[in-house]
Amino acid sequence: MEKTEIKKSALRIGEDGLEKKSASRRLEVLKTYKIFIGGQFPRTESGRYYVPVNNRGKKLANVCLSSRKDFRDAVAAARAAFPGWSGRAAFNRGQILYRMAEMLEGRKAQFIEELMQQDASRKKAEREVNLSVDRLIYYAGWCDKYQQLFSAVNPVASSHFNFSVPEPTGVVSIIAPQQDSLLGLVSVIAAAITGGNTCVVLASETKPLCSITFAEVLGTSDLPAGVVNMLTGKLTELSPWFVDHMDVNATVFCEADPETQQRMRERSALNLKRICFYDRIDWYSNAGQSPYFIMDLQEIKTTWHPIEEIAGSGSGY
Amino acid sequence: MPATRKKQSKGNTLRLKFDTSWSYAPAPESRTAASFRARYELFINGEWQQPLSKKYFDTINPATEERLSEIAEAGAADVDRAVRAARTAYDKVWRRMPAKERAKYIYRIARMIQERAREFAIIESLDGGKPIRESRDFDVPTAANHFFYYAGWADKLEYAFPNRGTEPLGVAGQIIPWNFPLLMAAWKIAPALATGNTVVLKPAETTPLTALKLAELLQEADLPPGVVNIVTGAGATGAAIVNHPDIDKIAFTGSTEVGKIIQRAIAGTKKKATLELGGKAANIIFEDAPLDQAVEGVINGIYFNQGHVCCAGSRLYVQESVAKEVIRKLRDRIETLIVGDPLDKNTDIGAINSRQQLETIEKYLSIGKKEGAEMYQSSCPLPGRGYWCRPTIFTNVAQSNRIAQEEIFGPVLAVLTFRTDDEVIEKANNSPYGLSAGVWTDKGSKIFNMTRRMRAGVVWANTFNKFDPSSPFGGYKESGYGREGGLHGLLPYLNLVG
């Protein structure tokens, strides 16, 4: 490993994306970008790494090249976390998403730096981080409200109490938008977990840094272990496993790639997992957030119970 | 119930005597109240058109094996004609029609079904084998109500989805099964029309008649030509619909196996789909359940419509402490079920829909015995010709037995036991399916704990097999996706915009 060649500025980044050499000769402590599974930061079990490079040819980091087994372990962690997360009070989920926003806001400078290393201008980086914080707050507010908009008490003609409510679909495998390092990733994660799902996320292959730093935000937000699991690696290698796994209930894919989309729809037939293609979403606009993203990963359950017709009561509720 | 003397046993349960001299006199519904043609063509663009394929097939009465009618078989070219008629009707007429006028057509259809309810019920029982009591009291009225309910939504779609406008999808290709032929046609056509789409529908090849009678009704109702097209045929006709490039939406109800084939077939196209597939529902009786009502609910859950129900309660989980009593009550109860002529109003269990389905059921009966389960069947007499199966109970069933995991689609109940709540929740959810579930307990707080933990789209608590047009129906997991009925049933036929 050529650690000494990868310089990461802990202090200042210039407008051209290159770090300003600091006057002192203190050696920086470089971050090892490990993946995030079950609330912990293991390395990839495959031991492999890859080195994403920015537009100016600067190597960003030795990033884990996650394997199929990492994905399987992550699904197991997400499945284990599902009963607890979906069993939390909706209000509690909202509190946790709000804290995620707090933690992200507190680390804005770090994320702006990382985005600038990955080819964003300072202005664009600030905008992206601000929108990400606001997006978390947006979904925090939905946690205990979307149910009221999308549930129904159904006026059945027989003497029954009958109601339909959304329930989380379960474990969602998400291939985050590949062009963004942060905002797209935060958007798809927030919609999934607001609805009570747990997820395994593949970060942008070329801009993976913010995903792992965001995992650190998740780790300090009271989010239970396993609710979000973050992998870095190669999309073409991992996407087949994301859509094949029999214990995954839904897959989200954000690239406008018709061949991959077709293959995913075919492979989803294995266990009829739900497939969402978000390939034309402008995450920077209001179209990038809505309760319909939550509802895409929900199932509707209808429950019936008889109402005894005593004391003159009629049918229905 | 033909018991003249009840022997009081030492406990507080009554022991019924079945060896009485009373029997039921036949009470046949008259066939003369219904008429249907000897031959049916394809219903395309508001007219009866001969199939370009020049082929026909027979539909028979499964209770007597007599041929009822000769039915046109639509080939790919016929399907193409139908889709083009639907597309023209969509572009030129249906999508331009004010929504409230659309609604009035659908209301008209509902009312006309009610006017001819008896005829539809008789034909449904003749063609499919289900008892006349069911087609008369359940299938036909529920189908009419489904049209009536969705008619009301047509001009109110702007209220249905907050912050979103709606657009129809275009032409819907719909493929329906043989277990509730008219009702499934209503479940497909009504929401599609109400939301502004046009339809190409294929009824099942063993039960085309009520869909074709519905086509006659649509002509009488003056529905604009091409809005609904009925193309009869079997798997190849269905495939032609699924693969047709000018169809915007596929709606399928049938087996999980075919649902997966359809999912793969439309991959890479822009077609949307909803699938309503098989199930292996768990019906759970707790020790604090009202046992007699629970037994009645379980019986209804599996023997209604000969068990040809995707949401049939085909697995019974009974808590160990009451297992012996429940099993005894189940055996007593199935002894009273009458298997016979579907047109006889005394009949509880009608004919199995086809020879093929009967062979499938018999295959599972022998699998169950080989797997070590204990089989019990009632001793009722069976008619001579036709396809029949006595109500069957398997006890001593293990969770991994094929008769506990695979859908049999017949009057066969697998009984398993459990001790704790956690155990039964895990066992009930241990299935690739997730269509429905039943919970029987008198304890209020337990009811909603259990219904919440069942991973199924429809959960019946202290009841079973209840349906209503306003109540969304559909599955989790491999039982499919999308909902039919209620507000949520609009979504499969709309694009949300804005």
C-alpha cells in the first residue's frame, strides 16, 4: 500500500481541489475507509481494495472492494435488525432521523472537504451538504405521518371493523445514485428507513468517501445496529447479488442503464422482490423527496374483525 | 343438520349422532333460468368476431363432464386485433370522455349484472363447478358491487393521492383464473375502466362463459366498442397478451409459477404489472379462542369453493392444549358437508374445476401419506361422473412437509400444533407466500399483536374469507404485489403526476 502518496488535508483545501500545504510539518493521520455492517466497521472479508481517483488524477483513498460475502453478511445484519426497527414507535424513528440531521450538520465541514476532494466546487459541496441535512429533517417529519395519509378504515358492507395500513416491506438492497457522493445516498436511505425498513447500501463507486463518513454519522445517531449497512465496491460485480438474494424484499437501483434494469427485473422474479428504478430523479429538487418514495417500499395490510350485532348496532364502523 | 337425537356426554360438549334416517331431498336450481350459446366467438371492438386462428375449444361442466359450449381460441393475430381496438378506443373515446360519464357506464354494468344475477349464478356453477349457493350469494353480488364501488371513483381521482394528479396507463392486458371467473373479471375490469384505461381480458380456458355473458351485457349497456375486449384461449393466448408491445399494463391473477414467468417476460419493457398469486395461509387457533366459531371459520376457510381459493386457510395451527378437541370437532363437521351437484342448493362442496386439478390434488394426497401425515376424509357419497374430492384433513403434519409448504388448491387441510406465541408466529411466517392469515382468540390485545406479526396482505381475526369492494386485497412476498379493492386498488392502473 502506498499510504505515503495519498495525502489528505486535515487543514485546508484550495479552490482547485488541491490541498494547501500547511506551514507545520505535522504528519496527518489518514482515515481507513472501512465498510459498515451491523453497526460496526469491519474491513471487507475479501481483503481487497480499490483506489478511486478524482478528475485531477488524485488518488482518494484505499477503499474496500466489497465482496458477495460482505453483502450476505450485511443482509443477515439487516434482517436481524428489522423486527426491532419496524417495531419502534414511529415517533421514535422520527427522533432518530432528526438526530442524524443534527450529527450531519455538526460535521458539515468534514463533508464539504470530502466532496471537494471528489471534484465538487466549494459552493456545490455546501449546497449538497445543506440539502442532505434538510432532507433528513424532511423525512424525520414524515415518520409518524405518512401512515395517516395512506391508511384507510374501509366501510365494508358486512358487520366488520376493517382497516388497511402500510407496513415496511422488510430488507431493501439499495444501489445508491452513482453520480453523487452524498445527497442521492442520503435520499434513498432516508425514504427506506423512515418507513421502517432496514437496508444494505452500495455507495457510488467513483465517489465513495462520503458514504463511509455518513456511516459514522449513523453510528452516533442512536440508529440501531444493522438498520443501515454500507458497502463500497464495484457496481457491476455486486449488483447481481443485490437483486438475487432470496432474503431481500426489495431492490432500489438509480442508474439509467436499460440492460441492467432488464436483468434486475428478470432476476427479481426469483422471489418476486419489489424493484424500484429511480433513474430520472433530480435529487437536488423537490422532486427528490416525497412520501411516495416511502410508500414504494411499503406493503398494504388489511385486517378484519367481526362486530357483534348486539344492542341495535348495525354493520360497519 | 340432520341430527335427531343428541347424546349428552359427561363434559359440556354435545356428541352429535349422524346415523339418523333424515336425508336431504334434492333442491336443484333450474337450468332454464339461464341461457348461453352453443358457440362463442371473440368479443373484439364491441362485436363478435371469428378467430383468425380458426380454432375452437370446448368448455365442459366439471360435475357431469358434458360439453357446454364451443369457444373461440384467440391466436396472436386475434390478440393484436383486440389490442388495437383497445388502443383506438382509449385514444379516441375513453380518455376523452368526461369522468362522470365514464362512471355512468360502469354503474350501468353493475345494475345490469344485478338484473341478471340468477342467470350469471347458474352459468358460473355450470361452467366452474362451484355450488349454486356460493355463486348466487357470493360471487355474483360481490362482482356487481365491485363495479358499483369503482364507478363512484371515476370522477374523484384528484382526491385519491395527496399532492399528485393521476393519468391512466392506457391499455391493460388482464388474465384471470378459473376459481372465481365473474368476480375476477369484475376485480380487473372495474378499476381499469374507472381510472380511464381500456381492457383486453382473457378468462381462464376452463371457465370462459360468464366473461362472455358479461360481454353480451356490455353490448347491451352500450359500452363504446373496444373499451373492453374479451379474448378466450389458454396459455398461448395469455402469452400473446403479455408479450404484445402495445400493452401498457399487465394484471394477472393465478399461480406463483406463472406470475414469475410474466415478471421475467416483461423485464426490459416499460410495462407495469400487478400480480395476485398463490398462498398457503396459516389459520391459527389459540386455546382461548371461541372453539365452535373457530372450527366453523376453519371449515369455511378451506372448504369454501372446494378450496380453490388463493387465500384459503390451508394450514391450521392449533394450540396443543385444545388440539384434540378441535380436531374432533373438525372431523365431525366435515362429516356433515355435502359433496354433490353444484346446482343443488343443498350442496356444500361442488366439483373440482377440471380433471387436471383433481389429479394435482390426488398427487398431494399421496405425497401427504408418504410424508407420514395421517389422512382423514369424510364418508359422504360422491356422484358418478364428474371430478370430485371429499373434504380431507391431514394431522400429524410437520412444518417442512410438502403438504404444509406447497399450495394444493383443493379441499385439503393440513393440521399442525404449537405451544407458544413466538413459535406459531415463526411457523406461520415460514413460507414463501404471504397472502392471508387467520387468528382465532378471544383476547383483544392478543388479536392485534398477532395480526401485526403475520406477514400477509390480508389478516382475518375471528373470521375468515371475507371480501368487500372497498377492502384492499393482495399479497406479501411470493403471493404477489399490488392491491385490488378500495382506495389502494386504484394505484395499479394510474400514473401519479406532478
